[in-house]
Amino acid sequence: MSLLQHIKSLIEVSDALEMQFSNMIQLQQHKKGTTLISPVQTCNYLYFVKTGVIRGYYYCDEKEITNWIAKENEFGTCFYSFLKSIKSTEYIKCIEDCELEMISFNDLQKLYNKFPVTEKLGRVILEDYYLKLEERLLSIQFKEAKERYLHFMTNKPDLLNRVPLGYIASYLGISQETLSRMRAS
Amino acid sequence: MSLLQHIKSLIEVSDALEMQFSNMIQLQQHKKGTTLISPVQTCNYLYFVKTGVIRGYYYCDEKEITNWIAKENEFGTCFYSFLKSIKSTEYIKCIEDCELEMISFNDLQKLYNKFPVTEKLGRVILEDYYLKLEERLLSIQFKEAKERYLHFMTNKPDLLNRVPLGYIASYLGISQETLSRMRAS
């Protein structure tokens, strides 16, 4: 699905707005392993994954921690950097060859001002991501490693074969050894 | 600050919209200890704390866990229940005598439809709460108990004297004994 199709599934898009989107959305193709953002930069773009998988990660005590993984039809960005226009705390990298559609923070603000209907888009997308984040917080705080793994397996089974195990382990907050043992059992 | 004043600090409010808000916002006064929502109910209201403190909590393995605390000028609700119109997973209770301004989910949807500018309100408030939630997730995952306590002390020093220690401990994901030791040291 293209970003425009995704947007059309959420709000009504007039011809004028569609033209505006077409002018603002940038399509980029990146090879697996490409770094899109690193902590010295400000993350000015909201990425929409058309094909492929990207992930956001950072280092904590020299350990690499995957903070989020976005696949087809999902958004990814370093929200903190993007929303506050400050330096990113994360790296964003392509896990596979990717086709990404991107919209810049400045263009998004212009859209909000010129087409109030896009405010709804912002709200609806944020509601969805807020609920997912809350779910993840509760899961990390209170669910056993096994439960977290099963939840991931149920909700994102395809990612198990597309994303290196180590990334999934740190995303779930469990060690790679434990995760390997779970997969084998 | 009243909810209307808070809203006016975020978006432009026309006379027509102000009148609509006045009709929709309900003011309630509750005694300390009052239960506003329990898990058998759907949480149909977004609460804005005019005075007092409220908290959301739930039980996990028979242990009470404080999920959020909202004081003056902050919003509180069981977001999952509110946004999805499903049964709450949380209790919401007044920690102090409270004056609360409330707006119902249905009224909010009417507002979004009738006054598109309120979509911006929804987006801006959600952006703020999203960033706070992400910060909390990272803090629970990767910061030491001591760091989490110091962060809370720096950002919400007044709550330390207003909220029972046990609530703060479970909110921070540390035991009450550890928290007491930190406070004493």
C-alpha cells in the first residue's frame, strides 16, 4: 500500500489535498543496512514503509537496544526528535531493501495549517501508536518473557523470519539466549 | 486553570466553539477516595484535573500497580477504554478531594466533526502524552531505580507529599522498601 492509499483509508482526501501530498511525499529506495538517521542528526522525516522493514535502536551501556520495528504500511521515526526538532537519540536503519515514503516535519506543519482535515490524520495515527506504546509498556513491565514472545509471534509472525533474533530479543526486553531457547521449545 | 483556559492555550477558540465547550464540559466535585471508574465499566470520559490528584491503577498478580497519576492541569483517563469504547482495565480514583472537568467520548467525536480545529487539540495533546509515555517506557526499561526516583523528584516534586509512597513506588516500578530507603538517604 502507498502512503496516499493509507491516508485515504483514514481521511477524506480532496483533489487539492491529493496534489499537495503528491508534491510533499518523497519516495526513496534504500539497500539493506542503510543508516537513515544517527544520533548526531535531527530526524526531520516521518517514514512510511511501502516495502521492507526498518528499525529504530540506540545504545544503552554499550548494548544495542531495538526500540521499534516498522514493516509494510507502518510508520517509523524517532518521535522525540521528529516532534521536538531536536537531535535524535536513535539510529534508524533498513533491515531489508526498502521502499520508503517520507514526509518532512516542515511539510507536515504546512499541511496541518493549509488542510485542517490533516489534523484528524495526525490525531488518528497518534491514537493508534499511543495505544500500541501503552500496550508495550504494560507488557514489558508485567508480562513474563514467554508471554511477550508469544504475543509477538501472534501479532507479527512474519517478522520472526525477517528480523535478526537479537533485534527481536532486545525489543522484547529479553536475552537472545532466552529467546533462542523459547523458539527451540 | 480551567479546561477551557487550557484549551485556549493550545488552539484558537471561536465564540461558537466556546459555547459548545461550555455545554459539553461537566464539572464534578469528588471526595478523596472516590472511585470514578472500575474495570466493569467503560471509561467514557476524559478527565481534566482542575484541583486535586487522580490516579489510574490495576491489579497484577493481586498487586496494585499505579499506571498514571494526574494532577492540576493534566488529563487522565483509561486511554484504552476511552479510545476503543471497551471495558476499562483500570480503576480511576481520587487521591485528594478533586474538582474535575470531564468531556465524554461521544461529545468529543461531535466536536471533532463540527469544529475541525479541535482535531488539532486532539493531536497536540496526544503528541505530548505520547512523548511522556515513550520517556516512561525507556526509563522503566533502562534506568536504575535511583535514576527513576530522581527524575520523578525533579519533575513532580509536589506529588511526593501528596501521593502515598506505595503508589509512587509501583508507578516507578520499584518496591516500597527501596523507595523508602532512597528517600531516607
